[in-house]
Amino acid sequence: MQARIKNPAMIVPEAMQALQVLAKSAEHGGVPLQTLGLVHLRASQINGCSVCVDMAFRFKKAEDTNERLFAVAAWREAPYFSDAERAALTLTEAVTRLSDRADPVPDEIWNEAARHYSEPELAALILWIAMSNVWNRLNVTTRQVAGEWAKSAEAQKWAETSAASR
């Protein structure tokens, strides 16, 4: 495989910085980072973004287990997730698949998420889901190759910066 072009966020001036600022604001919204990681992985699985799925395992948080990460694709049948995480994953699926139903995010899904997350946390969660979908669309459209970015100096710098901010 070969990418069509570099990731657009690396080509368009200031795009990467803007995306990182938005992601950082969502990270500080009160939702556990572990939950945000699960949400990003689930959206990436749905969208077929091999780069983001690969990164979920390469840069997994120390407190996450392989069992949980492997089970995200079948989270409904797996015992590894809290009710709050399940609500976040349900919301992720609805927001990622907006065109799959007439009422993309029904009250039942919203109300369950709102039962576990405050308004600021819901805002952060929605921003995080949106950011995950943005990254998925950039990577899938340009056919970015899983594992390639992770080997780059940019990725190592990101991993160090990301780890330092936790």
C-alpha cells in the first residue's frame, strides 16, 4: 500500500495545530482519557481507519488492557466496560453513523449518555467523537498506511508530548 498524499493536516499550514488544539480542549473536558481512547478506537473501527486502529494499540494507555481494546468491536457482548463507557460507545456509534437512521441520535441514546456525563463532559465527548471522525476521514480518504506514521519523528514527538500531558 501507498498513501495517495501525505495526511492533509500535515500539508495545509496550521491545520495540524488547529486539530491538536481542539483535541486537547476535548481531553480537558472531564471525560476519562481511557474512555476517550475507547471512543476513538470504536469510531475508527466503524470508519475502517487502519491508521487510528493501529495507533490505539501502539500508544495505548498503561491502564488499558489488551482484552478491553480487543473487545471494543464487540463491546455489547463483552464484560469489560462500565455503564458510562457503554453510554459513550453507544453515542459514538450513533454520531459516527449519522445517515443510518431517520433520527441519528435518538433521545434514548442521548438520555443514557446524559445520565453518566455532565453537560461539559457531553460537550467534550461530542467534540472528541467529531475529532475522531475527522482523523478517520483524512486517513481513509488519502489511504494513509497503518504503521507508517507511527514510525515517524512526528509520531514520536506526539507520543512524548501526549504522555507528558497525562
